[in-house]
Amino acid sequence: MSKKMKMNFKHGSEAVQNGKLHGATALTDYFYFFCPKCEGDKILRLLDYRIYEEKEINPYDEEENIKSKSAKGFTLQFQIYCENCNHSDTVKISNLGYQGGDHSTNR
Ligand SMILES: [Zn+2]
């Protein structure tokens, strides 16, 4: 039996909040997060993920001026880790909250 790391999902630290966590795709459609502490866009490892929240009905679909309908509501949480500086953190991706307009760190 292999020994698995038991991941502890905490709220993301200050290092990933207020627009400090960036990322991009490379040659294909895979998305990479960059270390918020290292210079030079060091790619983070994803050590684990979990479904943080899931809803059959997505209330955001009913927001004013929203033309699209989602299959369901979800929030996924990822455990991220930098092999370069050992920084460990957590980030969420969701379709339940704000999903439009221009990016601003003031939201
Ligand atoms: Zn780093």
C-alpha cells in the first residue's frame, strides 16, 4: 500500500490574495499557476484538489445580464506547492461567485 500525503486544505494565504497569484497556459490547454514568491514565473505543483462546494442549481445563472447557463455550481480547491522555495498554499476556482467584467484586485 502506497503512503499518500494527507492534505490539509486551509484558506489561501496573503501570498495568493489581492491579485498576487498569476498563471497561464503554455503550448496546450493546460493551465499553470506561478509561484507568488519566486522570481521568474516558477510553475507550482498541484498536490491535491477537492470539491469545496457543489450545487445542482447555480444561483449565478439567474443574475441580471447573464446570458449563459451552467451545468451546475461548483467550487474546486487546489493545494499548490513550489518545489523551488517550498511555499505551500491553497487556491479556489469557482463558478458560483463573480464571473464577469474586468479583473480588479478590489473585489
Ligand atoms: Zn516559489
